Amino acid sequence: MASSIKIDNGFAIKLSSHQLKKIYYLNNMDETNQAKFSYSIVPTTAKDKHTVAAFLRKFFFRDEPLNVAVQLLEETDSAAKLENYCISYLQYGMTFMAVSQTGDIMGVILNNIMHRDEVEEDDEDDETCNDNLKFKDIVVLLDKIKREADVFAQYKNVNRILEIKIVTVNEAYRGQGVCKALVDKTKEYALEMGCQMIYVECTSHYSAKAVERLGFQCIYSLAYNDYVNEHGEMVFKTQSPHRDKNLRISKMSAAMKSEYAFKVIPIISKEEITVIEFLLQFFIRDEPLNASIELIKDKDIAKNFKNYISELFNNGLAFKAVSPNGDLIGVVLNNLTCRVHVEKNNESEEDAKDNTKFSVITKFLDKVEREADVFKKYPNVDRVMDIKIISVDESFRGQGVCKALIDKTIELALENECPMVYVECSSYFSAKAAERLGFECIYTLYFRDYLDENGEVIFKTPPPHDSSKVFVLNLKK
């Protein structure tokens, strides 16, 4: 049951009962006040972006030493770019917030994952890199620090790092353990994602002190008075005691890893209706191709979708993630594809002439599969486990559910003597997730290049969704 209660600070969200499994209490609270000041750590989602943005504007943007030094908030375009930069991290499923039992946001932590073998993408577009905005001055400094710290060069055996981009707490709750709870949750997530280290850049004297108390080690420091422009002038004249920017890391211990608070079990055929309803809510609604042509508004969507995936319920290759109280929180539907079999065409002759929105998508997917031609690229592979659909309840994203479903699929592939797992990603975020899990991209089709007979783009997807990619995970490497 969701609750929405009037609050004092103006930053509120709705909490579902399943989000309140682990309750935290503010430090130094007596028993009579514990109920009033208890809170939970929950994932953020894209729908929280306006509330989180307002929270960051009040408790992070105005106080952060670099922002203050260049008076960034007085420049409208820079303030907007800073906000967009921060909010973009909500999409990756790695961001958490501390929320009171009455719905108040008490703190937020924004995270990202870095890989040794991946050239980090520039978060800013070309226009930003060429402008003279104050925000650019900060981006240039952050890039310099990351290059000079070069954490992967310092730690040769580390390949995946969880990076804390921003952590901030409502000033009324600072010093009460909220920051520690957010960092602890990030540690749990880092371990679930196979990260060996947590990395954080501290521009504030107080944030540096806070992470020191949490066991982080400083590996790089740059004094602000040593960072000058082409005229030899200090770029950031920060207020005392903010004298330098430093970078700190915390090595992860496997002993810190907590067990999943859910289980992954097979889906049986009688659960078909429940699973379809779940996918209509959490997959059909958000998937970029579907969203671009408003598939959810198609009156026959439920019937067409059921027909498309019905055989996937009866092959023994479908799994679901279930919370301790029995709620369905994630689904993966798989198919076994063999070289020696001529793949069955799912469309009848009547369907081939069908111009419904659903058939437009299935034709596109067939094209991607034909052109990716995995068996031609891998002549020694005869069987692949194909992940057809994977979806997680948005309230549980960033908690290892997707990884657990894929781990189960990998286990299943090995049981069925499949040396490879195959997945097609039409979403930027699902593609990034596949990359983080070690999948290799073998094919890309940009949506702008997929045209109708009139030369018009068929799928006008919202950014950052610009292509469909095919990934494989070679299990025999």
C-alpha cells in the first residue's frame, strides 16, 4: 500500500510497503522520537527526477564550494546544465535516497560504474565543451582530476569501480548517520555488481572528512590555489576551509556482501496472465520502440503481445524474481536457438501484410536478428541462449535483480550446453547494463537509418535511445 503524507520541507515521494523492509533511525534519538525520525534507503527512478532536482538545488547546488566560488547558480544556462548532468544519473538504476516514513527526502546519493576496458563517455555534448559557461570550468577541472588520479593505473588488479558522483543530505539531518546509510547501501550495490572499489571526488572539506570517517583513503589531492587559468589566476577562489579537491577510494571486501532479499524461480504456464500484466506495466510502457509509436495505446496490444511471447512460457526457460512477501519484481524470458534448426517465422502470411504498430516492431526486430547473424560471426557456436525480454519493477531497479536474472540465465545456458548468451537491446540503459555485465556488442542499427517507404524515420525515440544493439556473452572464454 502506498502512502502520501503532508511534509514540511517540500520534497516528498510515495513509498510502497515493500520499500520499507529495512528501517534506519537517526542517531541520538530516544525511543519516543524514533518513529518520527525513522527512514528507509530506496532506489530513485526517472519519475522522481523533479523532486530530486529540487532537493539538489536546495541542499547541494547552493553549498558546493566550486559552485559557490564561480557563482554558478547566477548563470541560468550553467545551472540548467548542472541540473541535467545530475538528473541524468537517475536513469542508470544506481541512485538511492533516504526517505522518512512520512515521505520526506532526507538525502540522495548519485552513482556510476567505471570499467578499466571502457573509454569513459563524455557526459557533456560538443556544444557544452565549446561554450564559455561557468559549468564548463567545473567539468574541465573534474576531467583533469580523473586523468591525473588515474585510479586504474594505480590499482592494476581493479577492473570495475563504483563511483559516487554526488552525495548530499538535508542540512536538518546532517550528522545523524544518513550519509553513512547511503554510502553503506552503495557498498552493497557495488558488491552485487562485482565492483572491487568505491571512488569519490571531494570538493568540500566537510565531505572529505566524512568519507575519511567511513574508511576511505585519499589517493590524490589538488590545491585550488595551484589550479590557475592561462593568466596565472586562480580559477576557484573557494571559501575556507575548502582548500583543495581530493580523491578517495574504499576497497571492497567480499565479507560485506549481503544476500539478495529476493529469490529467482521458474515461471510456470499458469502464471502467464500475471507476467503479461507485469510486462505491460514495466516493459511495454517504457521500452523506447514501444514508446516512440505509443504502442501502449493500441487496443489490441495485450492480445498481440500475448501471442508474441506465449511460447516462451512453455519452454522451461523463463524465470521471475520474487520478493520475500511474494511480489513479482522481475522477469526474464529466454529462448534456445540452434544453428541446425531453420528458425520458425513467427509471422503468418496474414501477419506479414499486417501494418499494426506491433508488427512494425516485430519486423524491425527480425531485421536486426538477421543482420546480426550470430551463427555466421561465430562458426564454432551451434546453440545460443537468447534473452528475449528482461524487465524489473522500477521500485527494485539498482538492487541486483537484473543481474540475478541474468546470472540464472547464464546458469541455464551452461546446463543446456549453450556456449553463448545473446541479447538485443533497444534501450540505451539496457545496453549499458549489458556492457557492465561483460557482454560484447556485435551489431548496431541506428534508429535514424531505419526508414519507411517514404524515407521517414519510423522510430523517433527520445534521447539517449539512438540505436538497437546486439550483445553476446561468450561463456567459453
